[in-house]
Amino acid sequence: MAKVVVCSLLTATFIVVVLFLGAKKQNQTQSIEGLISRRLGRRLEMPVFDPLVTRIERLSHEKEGNTKTVEAAKDEEDHMFEEYFAQERRLNTTMRIKFLFPLLDAAPRDGFVSLKELQTWMMQQTEDNMGYRTAKELELQDKDKDGVITFEEYLPQFSKEDIEKNEKGHGEAGWWMEQFKNSDFDHNGSLDIEEFNNFLHPEDSRNGDVQRWVLRERMTGMDTNGDGKLEYKEFVENAYEMYKEFAKFETEEDETVPTAQLLFAELDRDKDRFLVADELRPILHYLQPGELSYARYYSTFLCHEADDDKDGKLSLEEMLNREDVFYKAVHHDDLDDEDYFDHDEL
């Protein structure tokens, strides 16, 4: 499960970004779509605007647990159903937006939700969701229940001989071990929940060793001559185009994206005319977007879609007018299905 998360490929979840880019800059659609399908193509968790929607999904899984967990899930689900769900068993999105609006309108409290406020909210929901999934995976894989996870616990398919061989090919024992050691910040041979989170979600890690590992992996397809670094031509052909498309997406209308020559010179700290993994760290989230980067892009999409007067911020009225934008999961994933709310089965 989470092993797939570590190496998973970004796919159709970015389609929302592609659609937004098509509406904003039609001439960029094909290049963005090509970059995503050919170079990123990684599957990430879909950002969810409302934590209640995520909680519903979790409760549906908790029904399968022990009796105590089932009863706790039933009590919480009953409370949510009474407070936020209509008789037809569909989430009352109007009520939820009215409830959430003052939580989003936080800095400053001016009666509007800015893009920055929405991004902060979406990224926090994403970070919470990642943490939850990490905790569940640790609970599942922590065989001796000591609160930390060892390499042997998480990857028992590798023998001692496999580890000693230290083969560094993708998916080999040495490849996994390198990432495990990068995530083991205190070097004690096991991962606590924060370290394990870095291991499972390396693209979103703030650990410098993990970031360098991610970039070295990413550079494999960019470093055409195989010397472990990018010369200017390799940078332009394999990295800059990806950076430029995502940078355009984030750039304000009165700003311009740095040229390849300017960006290369800025990243080339030692001025040796080559870029190594560590020098690419400032543009990591463009070259290898993780769930937090996607949440930031998705926030821009939401703001663009709901901002009727195009003043760069959202009023409560605008959000209520576009409930469908904020609750796509509710409208498309059938969260009103009987499986979510059939209390008799509990």
C-alpha cells in the first residue's frame, strides 16, 4: 500500500490543473498535459477541501475493525449525520461552507478568503491526511508494537544476504535501504512516525538527505550522458520546460518566469556550469511535485473557478454559488451511498 506511495506516479489527479490551465492559458494545455503524462505521471491523493469528507471515508473503513472501533465509528457517524446531512443522505454543502468559511478567513479576518488562505487550508488538510495514512501504516507494519518501524519490519521480503549485497537498482534492497537511512534522521536504525512519514512521502519531505535522494532519482532520466549532473543543455531540454510550465501557473500576471539561462546561473552556486542534485533543491516541487505541491496547485484552481468577479479573493456568496467546485468528491463519488450510512450493518 504505502510502498506504492513512495514510488507512485502522478496521473489523472493533475487533470484538474490541466483543465484550469486550459481555461486560463489555452496555448499551454498540450504542453502541460504532455509533461504530466510523459514525465510525472504519478498518482497522488486527491486534495479534499472539507476534512469531513475525508473523515467519512475513514469511518467507512473503520467499520471493518474490532467491536470497540465499530461502536466509536458508529457514534461519530451518527453525530455527523444529524449535524451535516440532509434526509436524502447527501452532505449539506451549504451548511458546511458556512461553517468552514470563518476558519478559512483567518489572516486577516476581512470577510474574504484569499488564495493564500485557501492554500494554507488545503495544504493543512493534505498534511493531516498524509499523517493519518502514515500512522495507520505504522500501526499495521509495526510487528512488535514498539511505536517505531525497522527496515526488516517494513520490507521483510529482503533477506540479510540481499541487504549485504546492497544492490542499488530501482526496487532492490540497497535502493530501499538508502532511502530508509536518509529518512532515519537520528541514525538509530528505526523510523519514528515523523521519519516514517518522510520515508513514505519523500517528495514532500523537508529532510535534505531525502530531497537529494528524490532529485538524484529524478535526474536519472534527465542526465543523458550519465555523469551524475546536468549540464546546461540537459537542464534546458529535460528540466527547464517542466519548471517553466508550473512556474507560469504560479506566476502573477505582472511577473515573468526566469529564463533558462538566468535560472541555471542562479541554481549553479559553485559556478562550475553543472547542476548536481543539491543545487536543484530550490525547484524540487516543480520537478517532482508531491501531495503538498498538488494541494497548492489545486487551491489555485478552486479560487479561479469560484472567483466570479475576478478580484483574487472569495466571498462567502461566491463559494456558496460554486459549491460543486469545492465538493466535487461529493457530487462524483456518491458519498450518499447506503454503504456510508447504513447503521443497521454496524
